[in-house]
Amino acid sequence: MKKAESPKPKLRKPIIQRLFHFCHDHNGSTEYTKLRAKHVAEAEHGNTTFSIIILVVIFLGAVASLGLIYLSFPYLAKNEKQYIALPKSIEDAKHLGQVLSRYKEMYYVHVLAGYFITYIFLQSFAIPGSIFLSILSGFLFPFPLALSLVCLCSAIGASICYFLSYLVGRRLVWKYIPDRAADWSSHVQKHKAHLMNYIIFLRITPFLPNWFINITAPVINVPVLPFFFGTLFGVAPPSFVAIQAGTTLHTLTSSGDALSLTSILVLAVLAVLSMLPVLFKSFLKKKFD
């Protein structure tokens, strides 16, 4: 007789994956469906075109402000002007870093202010490229200043994006990304008691894009204070990695070079630590209930 095969042991999911599912658990699809139907109906009754026009006007005003900053910059040689632009690659960041480092000694305030406003501009309008500015800060400024600068710019820019979305983005969000917004809304309702920890966790991990968090947070009623401070502290670990890489900017060939196995493991550990108070509170609640 053949021996009965013993059932194969179930493989346990990695802790970071289980933690993600813990943070994104909700009771069935009923609540999700109701939220989606409610807000999609609201979006259909709104004037989406008017919202887009307001957003474009605000964006053009911000671009004009950047133009004024550029015009107030010290005189640049012809071969240097071509590099004063938003970096789209690590090579662009290298060229920009070389130009700014030459002017930093004599025009430190101009360089610092230009960096500060440009970073906030990118974050405010969810424009890609802030990773290159984070790397560049490690090349231009002392590490403590660079880390403080990146965290503050990220928090301020994300908060401006938050308020822009609050003013004109509600109809756009529920019109163009209703499924994802309703899904995250149900998650937020489950974690109201520890929203700052939740935002920190999301900022450290890559599960939700930062632009999506910034745009949808006010739409699904995430309060601004936990959003701001969750962003301020949550972006610190990944920014630490990018700034550290910026100290050796000349050796980088892509933004991916900023990541290593060690840095990924550190980010994973910090993500787990950010949710430990929540897990501990949940454990105590189950134990004493």
C-alpha cells in the first residue's frame, strides 16, 4: 500500500508582505462598492472642466515663479545655461551639480533657495524628478542639511499638492481613478486611530506611489496634520539612501545605483518598525477583549 502523502507545509509570507496585507485588510467588498458608487456619482454631477482650468492656471503661475527665479540667478556662461534645467536622468543631475557647485560658494543663498523652490514645485504638481534632486542635495550640501532640506521640501510640496487636490481634485480623482481611490478610502477608515504610522509606512515602502497618496489623501478625508508629519518622517529613510548616494554622484550611472541590498533591507526594517506600535496595540486589544 502506498503511504498517504503528508500535506505540504504552507510557506509563510515574508513579514513585509504580511504587514502590508495587515495594513490593507478590509471586511469584504460591500464597503468598497458603496464608497466607489457614492463618489463616482458625486464626480458625475461636478464640473470637471472647470477644475482642470483652475489647476492649469495655478500651474502656469508656479511656472512663472520658477522663471523669475531663473532670471534672478547670477550670470551663467553659454555652455552652462543648457544644464540649468530639471534633471531627467542621472547625467543631467551630474551636469547640473557641477554648475551649481561652482556658484555655490559665492551665491550660496541663490543656490539653496533655487533648490528649495524647485523641489517643492515638483512635489506640489506630482512631477517626476525629485529623486534626482534628492541625490543632488547629497553632492551640494552637508548631509544633515541635505536630509533636513529634502524632508521639509517633500512635506511642504506634498501638503501643497494635498490642498490643490482638496480645492480642485475631488472630481478629477473620482472621475479618473475611482477604483483605487475607493479601495484606499476603505483602508484609511480601518486605520483612523493610527494614520500617521500608516502614512509613514506607505512613504517608506513602494506599495503606493507618492503622487497617488498626495492627490487622493484629501479626497478620502485624511487629516492634514498626520499627512504632513507622516510625510516628513516617512520620506527620511529613502531620502537618506539617495543623499548618501549623492556624495559619490560622479560615480553613479543611474538612479538605481543609489539602492543596494543593504539599503533595501534597512528600508524594510524601518517599515516594519513604523507599524510596530500599531501591531502591539492590536495584540493588546485582542488579548484583553
